[in-house]
Amino acid sequence: MPSQIVSYKLESDGSIPSFIKNGGFYPSADTWQEMVLMGVTFADAVVPLEIPIYSTEAEIVAYLNTYTFGLRAIDPLTQEDLGLWSQADAASHLMIKIRDTE
């Protein structure tokens, strides 16, 4: 099976799950114990059944909208408000990551 895009939580000790090859994207909370992250699995990884898998950019955007709708993009260096954060750009970024993984 090829690599997949998933959302996941860190293990109870704070480590990255063994099925994640490239992750840590778009955290959903401020503390590592609560946050859900997005990432790309290893090809042929055994992904637990409870882990959501996203196959399309539209599915990623829909998921990201559950916690990033209305979020503002801020330049980390200048603190300039760059406008609304783009879930579509984030989804494209993840699709590029999965292509780079294969």
C-alpha cells in the first residue's frame, strides 16, 4: 500500500507513532497531550483502524476547517497579519509531501 495522509495523536510518552514517516503538520491544540497532527505514513505501514485517512485535498480541507476556520496567518518575523490562513494551501502542501515520500 502506498503512503497515506492521516491525522494522529502522539504516543502517551510524546513520541511519534511508528507508522508516521513525515508528520507534525497543522496541530489542533496547544499541548502535545491533546493535539492532533497531520502527517504522511510509511508505505506499507500498518495504520490502526481508528486513525482517519485522507485521500483527497477536499477531505483534508474539510478536516482542517473543523479547527482552523477563520484562522489568521501571521508572519512569524514581522507579526504582520497576512490574511486568512488557507486550508487549500495546507492540503496542497500535504499532497506534495505524499508525492515526495513515494
